[in-house]
Amino acid sequence: GALIAVTGCARMDEGNCSTDEVVDDCRKFISLGLVARIVQVLLTGLMSWKEEQIDVVLRSMRQEMIDDTKQEECSWRQSCLDLLRIIFGREGETAFPEITANSDANPIESQISKGFDAAKEAAVSFLLDVAVIVQILIPNIFSDTAVHPDNCSSDLEKMKRLMELIRMESIHDMIQSNLVQQVIKSWYVEATEKHSSQLLPSPAINYETWPVVRGQRSNTNDEIPPHCSPLLGYPTSTSPVAFDPASCRITCLPKSYTDLYAQLSALCPDNDQIALCLICGSVLNAGGKGECTKHASKCGGGAGVFFLVQECVGLIMHGTKAAYVPSIFVDSHGETPQYRGRPLNLDPRRWNLLQDMWCSHSVREKVISERSTTRQVIIPNYY
């Protein structure tokens, strides 16, 4: 938002555009950002199914939505379906194919429905951030607002009020433009094209564990045991990413450090230095061979969050740079003693901090921050 504001001021100073034109362009950029955020959340967990399967389910859901009596909710779901149809819809097919009994249809529909609710929360969060930026750039711009968004009873009402404050058109109106539809399609094509970007160390990005929305599960029936916690990326045995069959991995994180230590020691008895990827559960060698760095380029596009088991300390990295973070396992006093004589258990507060960092794409900033305030410098590509 600040970048758009600065660019807009520069264009206005040049005299090439009027103030209204610059403001309108900035509003359109923000609108595209909102659409991108909604699409990102809606696509979570859908990457494991074929586009044809998703398209058939979308057509079926669209027909069923005609009988929906909740006008406001129906309008939101319809807009989300339209966004997905722009991506997965097959051109040249106007008839709705008959949907046969298919075991894949229900999980796809369930995942799409979860995406509707998650996208609603993400959209409100995005618009709140935009409103804060606008308030900073133009103080008291919302001072005469009759109804404050915080007083709204539902997310949809809050979203509608925020869009009115920023003077944005509805999602439905935004995506009527052929140009916007082409942009949305290009996002999906570029994101799924294996060699679309040369900026990443590896084109094989793990879309299943890519940070989208905190707490949204992927498409799986796997249950998390009560003594375990789901990993940051929620991967399971049915994840679409082709993990190295020779590598070891776990599907959930034990809440007891003792249980985790025993489980990983049994998986890798010959490994004296173990690093656990907290995103996908892969078990790696932390003995200075650079395995974590290589794994992070595939699992998180260069960003990684690990737990060094023997040292009982966290490790975050971006690119070739890494930094230590406090252990997620603590004793009854909330500490991680150097000589572990007391039982250590997963600390919800520290775990939530890691979740927030991962889901907000803040790993890079955290690595830079930690490296600038510590004397423990990690050699690039060491882990």
C-alpha cells in the first residue's frame, strides 16, 4: 500500500495523471490484491485433484446454489465459485455433465466449502490491513464513518462495510472484466508451471505445505492423535507432493519431547544430528551437510522452519541464511534447561508464534532480525 501511494504521488507530480486517476489506479491495485488473496486461500488443498474433477464439482455446486435462501451468503459463495470456475472451467463446454457416484466428489466439495469460510476470514484480514494503511496515509479519513466495521455482526457484513469505506466494487463486479479474468488465469498458470520462475532455487515447490491460512486443514481424512499436534503445513500420507521414498518423515508432531526423541531415533538410528522439518515432517541430517537448505528450497520455496532434536532448539532459514529460535518444548516452568532432567512438552504460545510467522510469510524478516541481534553466526549452507 505504501509503495502504491509513493508511486501514485510520483505519477501525479509528473503531471501525466490527475489525482482522481492515480487514486483510481491505486484502488484497482488493492482490488487485485484482494482477489489474489481470496484465490490463494480457495486453492488450498485442491492441488491433488485433476482440474476436470474440480470443474465437474464446481458445476454441480453452482446448480445447487440456486435454491439457497441466504442471499448474502449465497452471493459470497457464488463469487468464490466464479473465481474457481475462471481457473478450472473448461472452455467450449456449456452443458453440465452428469455427475456419477464418485468417491472424489464429496472430499472436493468439502474442501471447496471450507475454502469459502477461510477465504472470507482472509479477505476481512486483508481489508483491515488496507484500512490501517489508508488511515496512516490519510489520518481521520474514516472519522465520520456512521458504522464502524468492528460493530458488524458477521464477516460478510464487515467485508462489505470495509469495501464501502475504501470505495471498492464487489468481487462479483471485479471479475466481470475479461482482463481481470486473464490475470487470474495467468496467476494459476505461472504458479503451477514447473519452470515458470528462475528466481527460486528449485521449481518443485510444495504447494500442499505453502503457507496460506492458519488452521485450515488440507483434504485428508487422517486424524491427529490427541497426544500430537498437526504440523505447520498439515501434510499427510495423501499429500500430492512426491516425497523422496528413501527419506523418513512423520505426519504429526508429538507434544512430548521424549516421545519425539524416541520416535525420530527409531526412524534414523544412525543419525547423531537430526533436524525435523516442522512444515512437512521430513527427518533430515543436521550434521553440516546442507540437507535442510536443500529441503527448504523444495518444501517452502527457500523458506524453512526446523527443529534440531539433539540441541532442542528451533532453526529458521531463508535461502542460504539461517538463525536459531527458542525451543518449542519447555518444562513446567516455561524454560528449556541446558541439562534436561525434567519432562519437556510442546509450548502452545511458542508454537503459535511459529505458526503466525509461517502463515504470514515472515520467515525472511525473522531470519534477518535474529541474525542481526545474536553472536551465534551460522555458516551459509551449513544446515
